[in-house]
Amino acid sequence: MINEKNIPSSQEETARQQSFIQLAKALTEQKMKTLGRPLTYCLTTFGCQMNEKQSEAVAGIMDEIGYVRQENEEADVVIYNTCTVRENANLKVYGRLGHLHSLKDKNPDMKIILFGCMMQEAHVVEKIKKTYSFVNLVFGTHNIFKFAELFYEMLLSDMQLIDIWEGTDQIVEDLPTERNYTFKSGVNIMFGCNNFCSYCIVPYVRGRERSRKPEAIIKEIKNLVADGVSEVMLLGQNVNSYGKTLETPVTFAQLLTMLEDIEGLRRIRFMTSHPKDLSDELIEVMAKSKKICHHLHLPLQSGSSRILKEMNRRYDKEKYLNLVENIRTAIPDISLTTDIIVGFPGETEEDFQETLDVVRQAGYDTAFTFIYSKRTGTPAAAKEDQVPEDVVKDRFNRLLTLVQEQGRIRSSRFEGTVQEVLVEEESKEKGIFTGRTQYNLLVHFPADESLLGTYVKVKLEECKGFYYLGSLSE
Ligand code: 5AD
Ligand code: SF4
């Protein structure tokens, strides 16, 4: 592993990568001529919205080079953007690599590329070298901006190419990118995480926290708006500590205030908020704002103060509930969602009861529930009192029942109201479209394609738990 610090400035690096795009494009054009057909790629993303965003960057470069994207893995290039937050994310990738091997037997020219969080783990790279030598290119999370260069090198080489960096303080701006939607987009405001929650591998694979400058974020969003985007999702592992590491520090609330002024931008979302860093200033800005959606994802992880301490979360049950109360006082219609882990080492039935208690009191619209997954290298993995599997499963099921029950009650509060909805896509049923309220609630209603990407008023007629059936309203 290398720790690359001495790479050129962002602008120089962007220009360098542009030149590799041109080189790869020339090779690709030649090859397409020889084959007499287009070259294709298939890109699959595992994990979170940060990964989705980084996949868009890789897709943008593949498009520029001249490859045509397809869903089917019988393609000339297959790319996986990997996740390692829980063990099952890794197992999925290994499982699918077996299948890719058989496809490659049929088409030896096929190229396989793996990148992202899982590749930052030394034991994974060792396994790929040993067991999956048919993989052509492996890189991590810190050098994604080098994709064009790595791809070009891969085209020229018969060897397995591996380029993993231990860290970087560089943020390269202005590379081409594809967008999954024309009217909404994720926007990275920071990378990495400094929190070291004791169960979590993210700080090890994503590196130290780095914030983008407000000017770069504003420029990107203005360009997106000029291109038809009206909703942005600001992305970071802990957006509430945005700006602390900048030369001229800026708070997240200040950044939001600057974004509020962007004309043509209608909705601002963000995730994820760490409860320990959520300031009164942010609550105030959210309450006043006309653009920030009244939805907050506020991971609880556990309701037990003892377990929270073991998790290194730096808040306790009381502080969390106080925060929820303050938010609800300032923004009464807020929709709260959360993440909860069940079966952290040493979790007792009493600890688990505390979690159920917070779920009852906080009133989440949705909660994402996870079974604790042991991640090699994290402090929690070394703990001896791992909870037996059957106990964890039983707790998980009880939590899920409560979360669903609460979610249904919370979500149904909008029944009969008319809400503004951004029309996002046609559902599986023809003529039925799916839109999202500012509260992140989905609603299905009859409409037509001309409304895609626009804001319409929809009457929420019937709550189906986590979504509504509705109809267009004047
Ligand atoms: N096991 C289970 N869940 C985890 N998460 C992070 N690390 C682990 C782990 N080791 C969950 C947390 C986090 C979400 C993105 O994933 O709840 O908020
Ligand atoms: Fe992981 Fe904690 Fe950082 Fe979230 S805040 S990415 S849970 S270490």
C-alpha cells in the first residue's frame, strides 16, 4: 500500500485524467472497428448512496470512452463497486465472482474490475490475488479519480493490475459524471469519517474526514440546476461535522444557508447526521428554511447508554431523546428515520429493552435494522462476549415488528392530506407513477410521463404502511 500525498493539484489531475480518457477512447474506437460492434459495460453498485455517487463518476468516464452501458453481465467490461460495512456485502461479491468466472471462460476478452470499500481491506486483496486471478483491475476508495488512467493501463496489460492507496487528502473536482436521474442528484460534501464507532469499518476503508470547499459544492449544484436538477441530497458519513477541517472553517448550517440562495433549487436533503454533532444552529436553519426537506436520518444504533458507550457513539439515551424532543419542538412535522444495530457484543435483554423503549418514544417513520456484523480490525471484533446467533435473531424479529408497527402509525398521519410530490418514475404498473414527498414518503398515483421530474400536488388517499396510494389533486 502507498500513501499518496504528492499528487498534482486538482486542476492538473483533472487534465491528466482527461488525456487518459482520450487515449482509452482511441483504443476503444479501434477495437469497435475491428469487431464491427459496440463495446459494452455492466456496472453494479453495492452499499450506500456515496457508492452510488461514485459509480456515477465511473459510468461517466466509461460513457466518454465510448462504452455502452447494459444491465446484463454478458458484457465486455463488468465493474463492481463494492461495500464492506457488513459481512454479507462481501459474501455477495464473492458469490457473484464465481458466476463472472464462468462468463469469462466463454469470453476470454472480458475485463472484470473491482473497486470501492471492500478493496481497501488487505485480506480481501490477498484473496483476489490468490483465488480470483481472472479479475483484471482492483482499486480502492481513495483513487477513484484515477479511473481513466487505470482503465487505460488495464487495456494495455495482461497482468492483474492492483492500485490501493492507504489514504489521500486530495479531492479532485470536475471529472465527467453520469447521472441516474435528470431531476435529482447526490452531491458529496465530504469524504471519510473520523468517528471510529467501535463496530464500524468505514473510517478504515474511507479514511479521514475531508470536506469539499463551499465554492466547489455551490458550483456543482448551480451546474446541476442549470441542467434540470431541482433536488439535491448532500452526502457525507457525518454531515454535521462538515467544514471543520477546511482552511476557513464553515459549519454545516452555514453551508445550508448558502445553498438556500441557489435559484432554481427546490429541495435540499442530506445524510447522514451523527446525533453527537447535531447543533441547535442546524435545527434553527432547518426550521426557517423553505427548501430543506423536513426529514432527518438520525442513527440511534442502540437505546442503551451502556452499549452506546461501548460503541463509542459519544451520546447516551437521554441526550438522544432530548435531541429528538428539541427537533420536534422546532419542526413539528419532521419525519425521523434511523439505523439500529442488534446484537452488539455484550448486549443484554435489558439493553435491548432500552432500544425498544427509544423506538417507542422517538416515533420513527422508518428504521433500518441491522444484525451486528463482526468486522475484522475494528475494536468490537476483539470483544469476547459476542451474542449467540439465535438470541440476536429473536431480538431482531421483535425489533422489526415494533418498527413496522410504529412506522405504519407514523406514516398514516398524512392520510387524506394533499402533499407536494416530486414525480420520480413510472412504477412497475403502467400508467402508475411514483413520487416522493418532502418527508421521503413514496406515493403511487395515476399520471403520465410528461409529469416526470416535476412537482405536483397529490392527495394521499390510502396508507399502505411505508407508501401511499393517491391521486393528482388541483
Ligand atoms: N454491523 C452491523 N451494522 C453496521 N452498521 C455499520 N457497521 C455495522 C456493523 N459492523 C450499520 C450502522 C450504520 C449503517 C450504515 O450500517 O447502523 O448507521
Ligand atoms: Fe461508521 Fe460511526 Fe463513521 Fe457512521 S459515524 S461511518 S457508523 S464510524
